[in-house]
Amino acid sequence: MPSANSVKLSCESLWKVYGNTPEQYFTGEIGSFNVEEKFQQLTENGSIIACGDVKLDIPTGSIFIIMGLSGSGKSTVLRCLSRLVEPSFGKVELDGLDLLNQSPKDMIEIRRHKMGMVFQNFGLLPHLNVLENVAFPLKAQGISKNERLARANEMIDLVGLEGRENSYPHQLSGGQQQRVGIARSLAAEPEVWFLDEPFSALDPLIRTQMQDEFLRLQKQLNKTIVFVTHDFHEALRLADTICIMKDGQVVQIGTPGEIVLAPADDYVKKFTSEVPLWKIIEAQSIMEPPDGKDMDRPSVKPDTLLEEVMRLFDGKTEEVQIVNESGECHGVLTPVSIIRALYRDEKKVG
Amino acid sequence: MLAEKNILPILWGGVLVFSALVMTLGSDLKWLFEFPESLHVPIAEFLDWIMFGFVDLFKWLFRFISRVLEWPMRGVQGFLEWLPWLTFASLATFIAWQGGGRRTGILTLVLLLYIVIVGYWYEGINTLTLVIICIPLAVLLGFALGVWGHKSPKANAAIQTMLDFMQTIPAFAYLIPILLLFGFGPVVGLIASVIFATPPMVRNTILGLNRVPPEVRESGTMSGCTPRQRFWWVEVPTAFPQMLIGVNQTTMAALGMVIIAAIIGGFEDIGWEVLGRLRKAQFGQSILAGMVIVCLAIILDRITLSYAKRQLPTESHTGLRIKQFIVGFIGISVISYILAMFIEPLRVWPKALEFYPADAMNTLVFNIIANFGDFLETSKNQMQYFVLLPVKLGFTRSIFPITWGFALTPTIIGIYWFIVFMGAAIALYFRHWKIAVAIPLIAGVLYFGITGVSWVVYLAVLPLFAFSLGGSRVTLFVTGSLIFLMVSGIWVPALVSIYLCFVAVAICIILGGLMGIWASTSERVSAIIRPINDTLQTLPQFVLLIPAVMFFRVGDFTALLAIIAYAIVPMIRYTEQGLRTVSPTAIEAGITSGCTPAQIFWQIKLKLALPQILVGINQTTLFGLNMLVIAALVGTTGLGQQIYLALSKVDAGGGIVAGLGMALIAMSADRMMRAYISRTSK
């Protein structure tokens, strides 16, 4: 089992440009221009830069979320990572393997065994029933009918669709259809799981429910996940790491707490302004140094959310201490420090 | 934009003045009114020369194909003739039931029984033979071309142009080269049908494949499909419902063409029967035979459509599973065959039991004509004197005391033009320059007649009209088409065709538009009109000629009726659909803004429905031109007649030139209209 910090999937100076002969901008003299110059040149020549100079490292077994508004290039990046879209320039590596140098045939093998993808509008095959849809990737691999249907049945159980095996996509609700999409993407037991706005087409209530199920599944399966969304709250809720994109470029990469506490620029700050900070900020990120006092006070773990910490302040409690697994006191939190963090002391947060 | 706005009225003013000068001062110059022979280019002769060269070189190959195709044709024909009618009818009913449930099944059975009882089983089977062989060929060819067009944008451009020609060149015209290449006989009808029936399959295949959602395609890729797996397992099944619509349209086109191709003769099919009876003025017989065509059309349409509809999510009828279906199929074959072996009338319907009331019907028709002859004659004459002749020959050559009750004296002419100029002046005063141009233009056409206007005027007015509607590319196409019509020596018949089609389309627009409006306001009217429209559109065009000829004999008026019957359908449909699909929000907005019902109709509904209605007008025009050629069978003059004559003389060059002329007229009209539609719907 690879360590939690090892990189599963990565890309570097990834560009996707639509327009007249973008290749010239990556070779020869112009190829040596820096990023801003390239952006300017390409825009002037009428090309459209879907994404430019994107560098991502996606750690094994974590949920990596690419967040951005429509047109920010997030879907393009996702499709470049799976080579659904051929990048104009750059490097994509999966387990150290250069994906862009793989032959179409090898790429098919990689998709069959290592990748699964969920689509915003489900992408189900209208002529197949639920069972056949889920078994479809296995059919493409040439697995025998009995075996693939058995596996598909397991997947259907996993996403909680027992009893709907023989329904056709048009007979299912949106949430159910997406469960089929999820089951299908997992049928071939991929290592990397791509999700392209999987819950955006669903009603808000169903969306929350599906997010919970998604977290439950991930706890069970521990995949490496690249998840695209335009919903900042969804990103905060699900992500281990968030990458915020704007106009084809990466603006900031960080944990939800980092992004909320230290937005890279005004653009990111705008997203964070309406966020319930107490649900995101962990105790350890705003604690004050331990004062050495040994008094009777409640203790919490470093990654406890402020929401939980705040509940502990009753009439008698004035301080909460943060204690690590071995019982050492790391720091303390007072109501004042929490208020300051939630109020966003500009000087401190910067 | 500003420059264009100023230039157009000036150009139009110039063209009007120029036209007026030509028509008045040049009225003595013969060359202005007859396109000079010295400018003719021997296109027909050139085509003949190429055609004969080609035929000499490749005749053996095509005759060989013809021979090869003759085998399956004779085979299917022989098999279907050997098959007891009971077996055929019960299997067809079973297939219909599997596709569309009880109603489709019963309908199929009843219609087949009609064919049996009336005694046209043999002829009907012969027609079906051609259709049955044509369908797989056209479907496969169409699928292959469609896939090619979908995969390669370059091929797509070429295919689209080819389809335009395949569908606008009248079928009669390409019967001629096919005759030359393949020799006489039913194979010609088959080949022509395949050519004519392939385009809808191509179009629907391309449409279906292009409409596969990108996510579905991507999900195929991400499921690890190879390109081939993705095509056959993902793209084709997703596009399948659309392709089945293509199969339906292809089937109907094949039937229509098989019927038309019957004029070559030699296969004893039902089209030949109708034509022969019609020529002998045996109306009862031709109606009974025509009804067989109607039955075949409805059966083929309903069955293919039911299989297409079954693919839709909303359809509840699923039929039997494939294994059960095969078992049922075999079971029914065996049982019905055994039954037919023991009971002779179930194998071949005996002559004695035929119900063939042709003579009674003839008597009935004669009685109707005897009783209502005066009325029919009067209405025909009124139409001739007051509409057809003025448009064709102009007031100058059609107003006489016997017909109109007065002569065209200089005073009346003076008053006429005075009113025209006053109208134009008033329009100009209110700054409607387009109306100010239109009034003298229309008045001029009515005064001199479509055939009485100088070709020079056409060459000035039509390109400018095209330019006003659609810009330079359309103008180029229209000008080129005009020049082709003139130099190839078919200008006069072309004008006659345009005149007849113009009148028919104008009537269709008015009548059809009103009916569409009516149908859009009343569910009951809509429910009555819809099946009539469906039937009119499924019928092979040929059939529509029968009643028209029956009551009005041959001539322009008869052709006009037949054209209207066929071409009015899209006008009604699109008008109703356009008005019905106006968004309720827009109407509510109108109501809350205090619009009267009249205002809501004129300013909201009609405005928003206009793009759809324009599409309807475009379709009506194309349908009209299409029917015009068929109507040549009942003696219209014009391009249709030229093609028809060329066919009887196997004159390839003349036929192709006339056919191309027809296609160019249709395509010019289509392009101008489409340019205008795309502009108004922006």
C-alpha cells in the first residue's frame, strides 16, 4: 500500500488550446515565452485557451476537487487527465507512467483497468437496463456474461439500487440514474475515479444525500479521486484538497481550511465570504500556544471543527485545550480567539 | 449595415425603372421577349454525348448488375405469389401486432383483406416485391453513407449536396439515364427507387449519430471501449430510434417511387394498373386500384413507424420477446399454410368471390358529373379566367368582354396604373419602402403575366430579390440557375412551371394558413385535420391525380388541384404547430400588458410563430414543385411535360436538362427562403 503522501496522478504545464495551429506556441522561439506572454499571444491570434499551464499533484487515496465556474477550464483539465481530450501540450503521469505517450491501444487498457468516470448528465446507455449498463465496462473487456453480471450485481448493491436491475434509465429518477453511473464507473475496480460534476444535475436534497453516500463509499473503497464541481460548498464538504481555477488557470490549491483562512486573492475570497467558517476551520489552525497551566478544561483533537469546539463553552468553561493522540497539549482556544477567526481578523488572515 | 439599408431601396428603385422601360419602350423588340436562340448552349446535346459515351463503355457492367438484381426480384416475386394470401396476411398482421399492438395489427389485417377481396392481390404483391427488395438496399446504402458523412466533415459536405440533387431532381428525369444503362424492365424501377429512397436514411443516420450526447460517447470511451466497440455498442444503439425514423421515410419513398416507376411498365404492378385505367378514363377501376396503393402505403407506414416508436421511452407496447416471436412466426406460418392447403379460397381468393364494384362506381361518377357538371365546369372556368390566365398571360392577354365582361380600354389601363402608383406613393409616404416596391412589382406581373415579362427583367429582379433575402451566395446561385434555364433553351417551359407552382403555392399559403390557424384554436378541428394530413402525406403522389382527373379532366386546373392537395399539408402543419408552440409565458405577458385578443394574435402569436410558418411555406413550395412533375401525367405544359416527353422518347439529354432545371428552381426557392428564415429567426 502506497503511503498517503505518494502522488498517484499528476500533470505539469498542461495546455489545451482551441484555434489556429496552437502547436507553434509550444515549439521553437515562441515556445520559450513565459506563461503570460503565451496567454497574450494566443488570445491575440484568436485561439481559445481552455486551460493553460496547469500543474497538479493528486495524492493517492485522497479526494482532489477542482472547483471553478463554468468556462474556467475545470472539465477540460479532467478530460486531459483521462485523455478524453488530447492536450495541446504538457505532461500527464499516472503512477509515473507518461499517459500522453501511450498508444491508443494502451490507453484503452489503462481506461479499462485503472480509470472510472462519472458524468454530470449520467451518460447512461438508453438501450440497456441498469444491470447491463453497470456491466458495460466489463463487457468491453470481454469478461464472460455470468461473471460480469455477478460483478454488476455487487456494484448495484453497493450503491443501494437493489430491485431496479431490470429498469431502463428513463424509468429512474435523476438520483437513481447517477447511482447507476457511479456503479458503472466502479465496476471495473478502477484506481483513479473521475467525477465530472456528478451531483450538479440533481435536486438540492438528493444532492446532499448523494454527497453523504459518496463519502461513505470513499471510506470503504479508498480510491484516488478527481472531482470537478462548480459548487464551493460541495468542494468544502467533500475535499481533502481543493484546486480553484479561473479562466483556464489554477488560482489556488490547498485544504479547505487553508483556502478559507488564507484565500490567495479577491476572487477566491468572494467564494469564502458566505461560507459557515465554523464548519470548516479546524481547531489546530487557529489555536494559541499552550500556556502551561494545568487546569480542568475540556480537551479536543487537533482536527476538531470549531463547530464542535464552540459547543463546549458553557458557563464555566473559559478555555479548551487541543490534545494530540499521545495526550500532549498542543495549544488552547478561547472564545475570543474563535470570534476573531470567525470575524476574520484581516490582519491575521491576510 | 447602415450602408446596406441605404443601398437596397436605391437598387430596387433602379431595377423598377429599368423594368418599366424594358416593358414599355422595348415592347417591339422581339429579342427582349424571346430569349435569343443564338445564346443557346447545347447542354442537352453535350449531356447526350457524354451519356452515350458512358453507356457504350459501361453498358455491359450495368446490364450485368441488372441481370444480378433480376434474380432476387424474380425470386421474391415467385415466392410471394406461391405463398397463400392467408399466410402472408396473417404473418404481416403478426409483425404489425408485434410492433404496434392490437390497433396496428387489426388495421393491417383489414387493409390486406381489402386488397384480397377486391382482387388486386397479384398486382399488390408485385409492388410489394419491389419495395421489399428496395428497402434493405436503400437502408444499407443510406446507413453506410450516413456513417461516412458523420465521420468525415468533407464527405458530409459532398453528401449533403448530392442528397439535395437526389431529392429535388424529379424522379422521371433520372429514370431516363437509368433506362439507358440498365435496359427496360422492372429493375429500372428498383434502381430508381433505391436512389430515391436512400436520402432519408442518410439524413436520419447522420442526424442520429450527431445527436448522440457527448457524455454518452465519452462514457463509452471511459468504459474502455475500442473505437469499434464504441461505435456498435454505444453510438449506433443510441442513434437507433432516429435511424428507424429513417427506415420509415425510406420505405415510404421507396413505395412512392415504385409506383411512379410503373410508367415504364413490365411488372404488372399496381401502379401500372392505376395508370392504365386512368388513361382509359376508367375511374371506378382506377379508384379501386388506387385504394390498394393507399392500403399498402398505410400498412408500410404504420408498421415501420410502430417499430420506430417502440424505441421511445413513453411507448408501453413491447410485444413478445424475440424467441417467442420466432416461435409464433413459425407457428402461424405452418398453421395458416395447412389451412390454406385444405381450403382453397384461403390460398387463392376465387374470382367469383371478388367484390369489384367498378362499374357501379363509374355510373356514380357519371351521374355526379351529369348532375353537377355545370357547377364543376363553372368553378373551373372562373378559376381559369380570373386567376390562372391573368397570372400566366397577364391582364393584357386575358381580359376580354366574354370572360371579364369588359375590354381593357386605355382608360381602364390608366386607372389601373394610377391606383398602383398611388398605392406605392402612400406606402412610401409611410416609409414602408418594401411595400412600395412590392406593389408595382406584383401589379406588373399581373398586368403582363409571368410568361409575358421579358427575360431581361427576370435577370434584374430575381437576383436583387435573392440578394435582399439572403446575401451574395444565394444571389450567385439564383443568377446561375436563371442563366442555366435560359441558355439551355427551357426558359419558356420553366416559366410555365413557375407560374403553375406559384398559383398553387399562393393558394396553399392562404388556405393552409387559415386552416392551420383554425386548427390551432380548436382541438376538434385539429383532431379532424391531423389524420387527413397524415393520409395525404403518406399517399404516393400519383393517387391524388385520380379524383382530380375524374371530375375536371386533364389540364392546368386539374394539375393545380392535385398540387394543392399534396402541397398544402406542410403549410397547415407548420402553421398549427408554430401557433401552438408559442410560449404561454409570452401570451401571459401580453395579457397582463393589456393586449386585446386581436393584438395577442397579430403581435405575439403570429410574430413568434413566423419562423415555423416560413418553414411551412418553404416545404409547401418544394412539395408543389415536386408534385408539378407528377401532374405532367395529366397534361400540364412546362418542364414536367418536357421531362415526361423525354422519358417516352428516352431522350437522356433533354430529360436531364429539364430535370436539372426543375431542381435548380426548387433549390433556388429553397435557398432564398432558408436564408430569409435564418435571418428572421435570429
